[in-house]
Amino acid sequence: MLELTGRRRRPTDAAAATHLTGYLVDLGAGPVVPEAADRLPVGICSVDRLGRISYMNERAERLLGQPRADLIGRVLWEAVDSFGQAAHEDHYRAALLSPDPVHFLLRGTDEWLSVTLHSSLDGLTLTLDAGAQPTYAPGSVAEPGAGLGSPADRAVALYRPVALAIALTEAVTARQVSAVVTEELLPAFGGRQLAIYMLSNRHLYLAWETGFPRGFLNRFDGVGLDTKLPGVETLTSGRPLFFESMQKLAAAYPGIPMDAHVGARAFLPLIASGRPVGSCILGFDRPRGFSPEERTVLTALAGLIAQALERARRYDSEAALARGLQDALLPHRLPAVEGLDTVARHLPGTQGMEVGGDWYDVIDTGRGMALIIGDVQGHGVQAAATMGQLRSAVRALAVSGHTPVEVMTGTNRLLIDLDPGLFASCCYIVLDPATGRADAVRAGHLQPLLRHPDGRTDVLALPGGVVLGVDARAVYPVTELFLEPGAVLALFTDGLVEQPGVDIDLGIERLRLTFSELGYAPLSDTADRLINEARQTPDRPDDIALLLAARWSQPAGTADGVPVP
């Protein structure tokens, strides 16, 4: 390296020459990068994607208070306690997910540190410097360095808000939205209590609560917009309200009932596209400060929550309409026929629109009893409406004396002509209770089960055609069956046997075994037992329809006063 210094002077003598003086420095053949980094006034630390420290300069060594030799090769948040606080995990995730630097303040051993994370494909580079105690950290209110509730952890990471926003897009009901807020928002900010109030007819009604004493919030349910309460005023003014301690809340609203004497509260307005939706209350079990960054992020997240709740409100209205439509279209009672008992069950799904196109029916055709099960693709009002059209079409064709093949063919053509953009599966069986003879056709539907009088249960192998609504020239072959006295036929939709990640054949086999083991239990008890497991499952992606038909040797249900097959 050649270093030259000097200043050119105007010579007094034209013949005189000017000079530059300098030094020649020989750095030798060794690397210069570590020494160069040691000269910087900021600390530099490099970690790989697993968090292992691969480099640290002298300034970082002094700021962290540990020798470099003891730290190289160790995981940063395991080797340095101040980096291991749970609140900082989101910072590391955010840095790895985003190309932008992530900055936060960290309470070191003796002083605050200003930390910036820079990501690359190989890991993270940290720059560290001495930082001032945050101006929003009220030492008299919240003790610094005390975990999730401390001001030191209040620099909001990108990861949790983004996770909340993504989860909110998948929530469709108000209950699902509230559950997402509970699972994502509370842990991100160290909250312990949450309450969501929805606006209706100028009154706020409690829609969700967690963490508050039982019954405490009931006194605020249905309050009017003219009530002087923070949950009301945050909505009417459109401004969030933050109280760093319960004493400050009591001073601002004298006489307000409080569930605790220690803690902090945040009241957020839920406003979607300028329309008031409700208010959200976040509770903390210890006093704490709210940084400007936190206030900004919480206000923005409240807007996302409001939009999700507004979507959920529209969904609830449509779901109520669809449920009412479905209830009106399904048969309220099944016909009583000598020699034949029938029982049906319907269970709506609990995910998505909750209302699908599953249906069942039992029709007296004049030549036998038609046993029908069907499933329209999709959920919602359109699926329910299409189901109603198909049920009406099948019923009209059945009572007009058409054969099973003609019923299925005519229904297929009708669905194609209607062109709702949906297809449907169906199984149609006409049974003569007196003789036990049956004719069956199937359009892409699951095979029925047949339990014989001796308890042996088979999955039938009915040949069938494609689902309805796809091919106008589809052919639906008919299969002849015979049901002995005491035999029970089970028709069902896929919601009864499908489970995520499990082969549907395993579900059918499980149903067959259960059906076989139930023996001669009353038909209604058999139906309840078959869908009991599904009824206990909180997340059912699809509807369930089940139709059981039992042929009896005596007038339906009796023989010398004793039910027998």
C-alpha cells in the first residue's frame, strides 16, 4: 500500500520543482479482512441459517461481553442470553423471510444494544452498536427485560403480523376470525385477554372473549354508542386507546368496572372501508408501555381484523340463507311402508360454507320404494339450490313411472341443460318390500353397503356411469339385487368416510366393520352410531348424508310384539 500526502505550493522560482512526500507500507501476505472489520466502530457478527456464529469482530466481542473464541461455532441465541428471549425469535424469522433489514433494540448485559439483521442465502449478518433506552419504555410502569411483557420486547417483528394477515384470509366465520386473532395476535404482543364486540343497530354485542373472568364482560354486552366506555369511544372516534396501567384506565374513566388492578389495556377500533364494524380489547396481565411502532402495527392489524369480520358477517348471512334453503329442500319425514323401515341422517360440514349439496329421499313410485342418495359438488347457496332442483327432478321422474335408468338419464340431461357449473353423484335403488327384489343404478357415487341377516356385510359392486352433468350421452346400467328379510341397506355420501390424508377405501372398510358389528340394534340407533364419530369431529370439510333401509319379514317393526328382522 502506498500512502502519499502533501500540498502543492506555488514556487517562487520558476526553475524550482514541487514535491509530494509519502510512505510505503508493506502489509505482508496475510488477509486484511478481519483487521479491517476490527477497525469499524460497529460490531459485526455473522451467523449461518442454523444460527451458528461464523465470525465476530472486536467491537461485537466487547458489546456482548464474551470472548470471540468462546462464541465461534455456537448458536447465537443459545450462547448469548439476551438474544435468546422468545420475543426476538420473530425478528430472526422476519429477517430470513424478507430482503429488507430488520432493526430492533435489545437489552444487553450492561446496556441497550441497537441490532440490525441483514439476510442472504447463506445466513444473517448482524450489526451491533450501543443504543439508547427506548423513549417509550416507562421504567416506572414496566420493568425492562422482563420477558414478553417488557418494553425491551416491544419492537414488533414482521413475521407475526404477516402470519395473522395470512390466517385471516382463510377464516370465513366470525368465530374463526376470533380464533385466529387469539392464536396469532395475543402471543405476538404478550397479551393475555381478548374481547371482540360487533356493532349492530348502534349497539355493541360481545362476539368473542378469552382470558377474562367468567361473566365479567356480560355487563358491557349490548351497550349503546352513547355510553362513555373506552370500547365504545375507540369506535365512535376511530382512534385507538392505550393505557399503560390499570390506574391510567381508571383515571380516564372514573368508576369503570375493572377485572384486575394490575395490567394494561389496548382498545382498537374495528373499521372496514370506513364502515364501523366493532371494537377489539387486548388485555395484559402486567403494566407495559406501547411503542410508536406497536401502536401503528396494532392499528393496522385492527383494520385487517375488521375486514375479516365484515366478510364473516356477509358469510354468516349467506350461510343462514343456504341452511334455510337446505332444510326446506330435504324431506322432513320419510314414508312409512309395510315391510320396510327407513331412517336418514344429515350432518352439515363445519368448514367453508358449511352447507353443501348432499341429499337423500325415499319415494313411493307405485312399483316399489325408491331409495336415493346424492351429492352436488361444492358448498353454499348454489350447491343447495342445485340439490333442490335435482331432488325435484328425480322425484318427478320417479312418480311418473320411469324406470331407474330413465330417471338417471333424465336427471343427467336436466343438469346439463341447467348448466350451473356443478356436477353431482347419485345412487338410485327401487326396492319392492314384498319380494325383496331391487333395481339399482349409480352415477359416480360411492358403493352402498348391504348387511345380510347373519351379520355379514358387503360393499356392493354396482356398475355405474359418470357423474351427472358431464356427458349427455352417458349410459347408466341397471343391476338387480335381492334383499332377504332382515337385510339392511346403507347409502351414504363421501363425508362419512373421507378423512384428510387417509385413503377413502380405509374409511369405507371402517364403516363396513362398524355396520356389521351393530347387529340388530334399532335402525335409528344404528344410524346414530354410524355418524357418531363424525359428529364429534369439530372440523368436517364436507356434509354427511346417510340413508338406511331395512326389509322386515313381518309388518314393519313387529312380530308377536317383538321387533325382529
